[in-house]
Amino acid sequence: MSESRESITFSPIGVVRCEVADEDIAKRRRELCSEVEIFAEFVPALQGIEAYSHVFVLFWMDRSTPPESLLHHPRGDKKIAPTGVLAARGRNHPNPIGLAVTELLGVDGHRLRVKRLDAFDGTPVMDIKPYDHYDIVDEPRVPDWFRKRALATSQDEP
């Protein structure tokens, strides 16, 4: 394994197609449906993907800005003590790699229809990986601030 800090070069396998405005993605992500358009040379790699109910979508957050600091208030909430950017799920990481567990609604040729992908229209897709039982964590440990926000959010939902 190399311990080099040289740049890594990789290319997208596709692009996100979404009709929702960028500023509405975060608030609509729970019900948001999008398409992942896979480039022609990678279409054979989709064979068998339809057998899965969910897939991970890894994407490059090309519109994010580099962090000004490696510490920040999670979700921008000044009432929460600062944490490192690697201890939060925000967009401003040193490498803006996005990860979403999405429900696979369908496959049509080179297009995957997915639910809960919080990526903007035109976002480069770096990889797709199937979600399976190996990935399930029943009771993950999370910080208190996260648990309180999740509880408050679940009470706001119908």
C-alpha cells in the first residue's frame, strides 16, 4: 500500500438527472426520485443490478466548496459544539465524495431510477454498489446531537 499523498485520478461512470432545483434537494431528499444515467461504455456493468432493492450511489459533489476550517458546527447549528468535518455528513469535506443509500425503483437500459439520492442535476457519478445484508447496522452509535435531531425530525413527519 502506498502512503503517497499524490493525486488520484478517476473518471465518472455517469451523471445524475434530477428535475428538482438545487436549493430544494436537501428538504425533499426523503421522497426525491432521480435518475442515474450511466455512460455507454459502462452499461454492461449494470447486468444483474435489477435484482437489488437498494444501491449505494457514490458521486462527486462538484459544486461544494473546500472547507475553510476542518472544524464546524454540524448542520450549521451554533448550539451544537464544533466537530471535525470528517465526523459529519456535510458537503464541505476535503474530498467532496457523496454517498447515498438509494432505493432502486427501476432500470431502463442505461438509466437507473432511484429514490433518496441527494445529488444535484448534472452531478458526476463515480460508482454504484449494491446494498445487501452485509451493510445493515441495526443500532449504530451516533452523537447525542444527531440522535436528538433525528428524533425531532421523525416527530415532524406524518
